[in-house]
Amino acid sequence: QVQLVQSGAEVKEPGASVKVSCKASGYRLSGYYIHWVRQAPGQGLEWMGWINPSGGGAKYVQKFQGWVTMTGDTSVNTAYLELSRLKSDDTAIYYCTRESTLAYFDYWGQGTLITVSS
Amino acid sequence: QSALTQPPSASGSPGQSVTISCTGTSSDVGAYNYVSWYQQHPGKAPKLIIYEVTKRPLGVPDRFSGSKSGNTASLTVSGLRAEDEADYFCSSYAGNNNMVFGRGTKLTVL
């Protein structure tokens, strides 16, 4: 069965970087786009962008351009989200999710809590 | 793009029906039949319950239904059950390979 399993929670200081992994099983990562969505404590879902693991193309919401990098490694069926220059308001749960067919998300990772605190 | 507008809260008694709205613009909800809905219980990842406005994934009860009129999509939960108490988020394709979510609605079963 399809599963997305993400890496564990991390605590980072402001200005640091972090890389979150999202390992896919039950299907080939190259077959579907992976999107990243974040949820600040007590808040709603915020779409960050997507990675095409097959071609390597990516799209980012403007506010995430320049400090967020989405990549995929089809040899290990894993997508990655790298965040740099972290600030306290980047504290959130970060989810990877698979886009099925067109414009909806059928499978989600369990989420990775990133806490930014000094 | 701006977040889709949802009421912050909704409620109903067991057995009743409740409808949650999701208002966008002519560039997202109004332009495409690619509205989806997600249910999220506390501490859990979102779960797809409606896609392409009206379709239900396998395993989602037919108590959940979706519709759209103009720039507003709606999710109706019929025959409310205690386990339906959760946060509900809408999402829409917004063109140019962009997606947008609603701010979420907390559904309380009284």
C-alpha cells in the first residue's frame, strides 16, 4: 500500500538549516508530483510548492523562494524539503503529500515538526 | 494567491446535516472543477474526503458530499456522527500549477 514516511522532529536555532525527508513506498516516486504543506501551531494548511521527482522541476510559493529547496531522489524513492535561514515563525508541522492525477492530494506523510527556538 | 475563505466553526447535533462553505475567486474555485476537501483530526495528518468537487475516494462514507456554485464550494456532512468532529479544509487548483487551501473550519458535534 502507498505510504509516505517522514523524518523525525527537529529543534533548530534561528538562522540554521534543516532537511526533511519523505520516503515513498508502494509506488514509484517518479510517477507523481510531491507537494509540501506546512501547518503552524493551531493554524490552517499552507501550500508551499511542489517537486516533480521525475524531471526535477519545482515550483515554490513566492514567500518561500530563495530559502526553501524541494528535491527528489528516485534511486531511494525519497523527496526532500530543505529550509534555510530559519526564523521562529517557521515553527510548524511540515507535511509531504502526493498529488494524484490532477490537483488533489491522496496520500500524506505523518508530518514533521520543526521547532525554531534559541 | 489568497487563502480560500471558510467559516472558522460549524456545529450540529448527531444525525443532523451541516454544510461548510469555501469561497474563492474566479481564478481558482470558480475557474476549475478541482476543489478537494480534507478532514483532519487533532494530531493527525489531513485525509482526503472529496476531490474534483463531488467525488469520494474509496472508503469515505456517502454521508460526505461536495458541490460548487460559482466561486463557492460546499461540503455537506449528513447524519452527523461523533467521529466527524474534526477540522475541515478545502483546496483548489489556482491555475499556473498553483494550489491554494482554505483557512479551515472546526466542526463540533454537539
